Amino acid sequence: MALQDKAPESSALPFAGVFVVDFGVGVAGVEVARLLVEYGAEVVKIESSKAVDFVRIAIPGPMNGPFSSSNRNKQSFGVNLKTEAGVELVKKLVAKADVVVENSGTGVMERLGFGYEAIKEINPSVIMLSSQIVGSRGPWKNWIGYGPSTHPVSGLQYLWNYPEDKDEPAGSTNIHPDHLVGRTGALGVVAAMIQREREGRGAHVEIAQFEAIIQLLGDLFARESIAPGSVEPQGNSSERGAPWGAYECDGDDQWCVINVRDDADWKRLREALGNPDWATSPTYDSVEGRREAHTVIDEGLTAWTLQRSGLEATEILQNHGVPAGLVVNPEYQANDPHLAARDFFHKIDQFGLGDITLEGLGIRGTDLPRPEAKSAPLLGQHTREICASMLGLTAAETDALFAEGVLEETLL
């Protein structure tokens, strides 16, 4: 069905009427479904205590912030897919779906009976989004993991380092690119939906997580292929200009990033600093001279930033036209005046946590109403409701499936 048919009123959210079956776990696939539900889709999360979403239990308790953020507004269908009856129930949901999302290890969906070819037999017009660490084909297809697992194979672990430590990369627990994949995945789904409107056919959209990083490093891979050994870790410095880095400021873990792209930026930086004596050497008027004297310049800049908060330093430099930015932490973000002015954050009453603040819509428009932010579900919270409203089961039939261990629920 066409998107405009699903959401005929201009005041409706763009994906109103779109039904999504979410097999996602962790972050990447789960975020695809979350972005769709944020803009009006109805999302049913398929889960079971036998194969629980690891983010749900990463922090002990009935609920935690990361799970709430990525699963708000969804419905939870507790079903054991290791039972034949459970598989048949989910097939009925897939038959109604516009979109199916999954990011399990390669081959998992096929073994469950929900690979793309099987799903296409059930619902030829369905759009399926799959995301694996290094894809579903090739010699590394069986790698499992999440964001940090992509850093070594993409080259990011080598590049995210200081030059003196290049032979022993420290690595990172940053989950990038999970959230990036969530957003590119949602865009891929939207593109497939537009194609379906035009051509009347479904699609299988695949995103290999490590490729989401590599496509951001294309220029470096091209250079390395032409001149082997030319690409190495640079720490906080950059070939795009100098000085360039993160400078410590007054306060607890306060930092300001300063990027001097060219000689004009350097002149503006000196003016912002009050033309201190250490910055007046004529050799600093060229980027080559500044690079050679980076130690002296960095010491001078740090002496200046340490006398100011990160926000004060940023404002002074920006007011002089110098590219600069505060390294923000969650506490600052929650009180950021720009985000507050845009009414960016969602505040929800999350069962098990109370009132929490979560990121809001990334896109706003005059005809785009603000969606209602609802609590993330407990495991199986909507199982009975889904059985009645979507699967047409009677209460007695549903009770029998619970007794057989096919269905699960968490009582509030």
C-alpha cells in the first residue's frame, strides 16, 4: 500500500499505518525499528526469555536506560521461536508486515525459518532490513559482535590512536557504528518503500556494519592503495590544518576542540587570544611553521583554555570566527540551550525507572507532529493484546499457548 494511502492526513506522522516486525537485538537493527516507530509506524518486537535481547539484561533490573531509548513506543510479543507453534504465529505477523528488521548473526534467521527467501514466500511485498557485522557473505560472514567488533576489520582501531602507539592500538569500547547503522538502515528502508510504491515489489536491504565505517574512510583507503604506508594514526592532529586538537579547560574533565584550517583562521585565533607574545613569531604565519612548532603552540593554547571553562573558551573563539566546539557530556547535553529551544528531548515515565530523558526527533517540519513518547515494553507485555487484535486468537487459545510454553508475558 502506498505511503500516502497509509497516512492520508497531512497532520499524520509519515509512517502512520506502516507495520514493522522487529527481530532486532542490541542496537543496530533495534534502532532502525525505533526510528520507524518514532515517525508513526506500529512496531512489534519479537523476543523471548530463551533468546533475550542482551541490552535488556545488560544492566540488572526490570528496565534500563539504553534499552528504553531504543525500544520506546514498541510492543513486545513474547514467543518461543524454538517451538513450531511459535514460528507459525510469527509467520502470521510477517504476512501482515510492511517491514521486517533483523540483525542476528549470519544464518540465524534462516535456521528459524525467517530468512529473506522464506519471508518473501509468506509476503512478496515485504521489505526486510538485515545488518551483520561484516555482512552475510564472504570469508568473515560468521563474525558476531557489535560496534567495537567492526573497528579492527575496518581499520578504525588502527587509526583511532596516537602515532607513538601505532603498533599497539588501544582499541575502544565505543559502540560506533551501531547508531549510524540504525540511521542508514532506516534510510534504506524508506528508499525501498519508495521503490515499492513505484514498482510494486519488496526488497532486501543489507548493511554490513564494517562497511558503514569504511565508506567514511574512502579517501584514506585510496591514498594507502596508491602510496602504501602513507596513512598512519595522527592522534588529535590533522593534515587539514594546525593547530588542531582538544585542549583542556578549567573544571572537571572540560575540553574545547580547536581547528585552525588555514592562515586566516590562525590570525583570528591570535586576535581571540589577545595576541599573546608566544603566538607572534612570523614562522607561525604558515601551516608548515605551525606544525613544526606544535608543542609550543599547544602549550600556549592550553595555558589559555585552562583559565576558562570549555563553554567560555568555545564562545570566545566562535565569536572571532575560529572553528571551536565544547566536548559535551550527557549532563551538559540535557541542559543545552539550543536543544532545549528546539524541544528536542523526550521525557517519558518509564516503567521500572520513573521519569527519564531521551533523545528526540532528528527531523522537524511544519506538518510533522511531535509523536507521543511511550514507555519501552517489558518482555511479552503485549503478548495477549497482539494475540487478540492481530492473530485473532480467543482467550482460551491464548491461555493454552501460554501453558505449552509457546507464549510469554511479564505482568505489570
